[in-house]
Amino acid sequence: MEGQFQVGKEEVIQAWYMDDSEEDQRLPHHREPKEFIPLDKLSELGILSWRLNADDWENDENLKKIREARGYSYMDICDVCPEKLPNYEAKIKNFFEEHLHTDEEIRYCLEGSGYFDVRDQDDQWIRVAVKKGGMIVLPAGMYHRFTLDSDNYIKAMRLFVGEPVWTPYNRPHDHLPARKEYVEKIINRGGNQAVEAR
């Protein structure tokens, strides 16, 4: 399943190493010079991604195949923008706190765009830009954060196995079984040492 629905994926999902600037989180935060990352690198971190047909998601057989293969029984759609999200500024700041979940985080961008920031094996931030048609799965136990870009709008499908549990565990939560499993499977796989909380 991971190897399917890849045609044109680079048009809707891009990734790059971030700078250390404290400027507006919604800016791209490219390093100088820019350091784009091949999407294969995201796969090495346990992130799955696909390009799907967001214009006809209700009837998309590819989306159905992914949901069936991965057991995504729950689905809802949320609009994140100043007009539709109560306490917008506070929520955006909250989403941008570095955290992990004990289950996968699955997001499918139906409209708009946003950034998912994730840590690599060396604890450096990678910014993953997702546009309409891009679907990503962040593995359980991976530290990450989310923000909109400067367009301030995303309409996203959230998927989940079983009843949804959206509990974020802000860093550090290295003692959680999901984090330990992620570190063992992904971080230590290449012989690197486990990432310590800061």
C-alpha cells in the first residue's frame, strides 16, 4: 500500500530542513541555502504519504483502499482558519507545541495547505508542506507539531483506527511505550543513539 498512489506526490508534499529563526511560524523557514529533502527520507522516519484526488474524495477508490488496508474506520473533516475555528490564535499556538501521540496522526488535505514539522534521527526539524491532495501518516511516538502557512487555511480529513483519541503529549514524554517503540524501530535502526528530551 505504501508504494501506491505516488504519481505526482512531489507536487503536493515537499520537505526541507528548517532554519532556527523565531519569526512567524507560518513562514517557510528555509535554511540558506535551501535544503530540500527527498520524500524517501520521510519514509525512513516512518512517515507514509500519498497523492489522492481531493476533488472527488467521497468517491475515491484509492482512499477507500488505504482506509481498508490500514483499518481507518473513523473519519471527520475540520476547517482550520480564523473564520471557522473558535479561539483560532490560541489553537494555532497549541498545535505548534512539540508533542507526540500514542496513535498515528493521519491527515488528508482536501483544500488549502499547512506545515507538519517533524524531527529527524539527529533531532533536527524537517518542515513537511502538504497541499490539496496530499495525505500523510505520522507514526505513533514521533515528536511533531503543526501550523498553517501564511494562507491561513486548511480543510483536512482526519482518520483514525477505532474511536479517536486526540491526546497530545508535549515533549518530553520519552517514557511512553509509543515513544520507546518509535525510537527502537526508527531512531536506533540506523545505529544512532536515542533522542533525548530537551
